[in-house]
Amino acid sequence: MEKRKVLDEGRQLKRLNAETRKLSHVHKWFAIVAALDCVLVYFYDRDMRNLVFSGGVCLLCTFLWLKGRRKSRAYRREFREKYSNTSPKP
């Protein structure tokens, strides 16, 4: 008896793309909030511990956001290359 894949490759690529985009979106908003917090701490409090923490969270979330964005684009590109029904127009 032959085992079949649970999801075909096209659906799996779309699911991975959606999950990656969703998580990347969360990282983007964490980065934005941390950047705003970093600016507010700089102008109002000047406590180095809070400033370093906010800056570190901002940098980490920005890195994760850009990494997820790159992965999501790779999934979309792979799906488009494999399952595009349109032929190139001359």
C-alpha cells in the first residue's frame, strides 16, 4: 500500500508562506514598538539599562522580521515557478 502525502507540495508551500508571513508581521510590530520605546527612553529617562534592552529587542525583532520576509518571498517564488499557469509572453 502506497503512502500518500498529507498535503501536496503546492498547498504545503502556501501554508508555509502564510505561517511565515504571520510570524514576520508579529516581529515587525514588536520591532516598531521597541523602537518607539527606545526613543522615548532616550529623550525622557536616559536609563542605560532600559535603553540597551529596548534597542536590543528592536534589533533582534528587526532581524527576525527581515529573515521571515526573505523566507516568505522564497516560498512565493518557488510556488510561482512550479505552479504558474501563465506562459511568458513574447
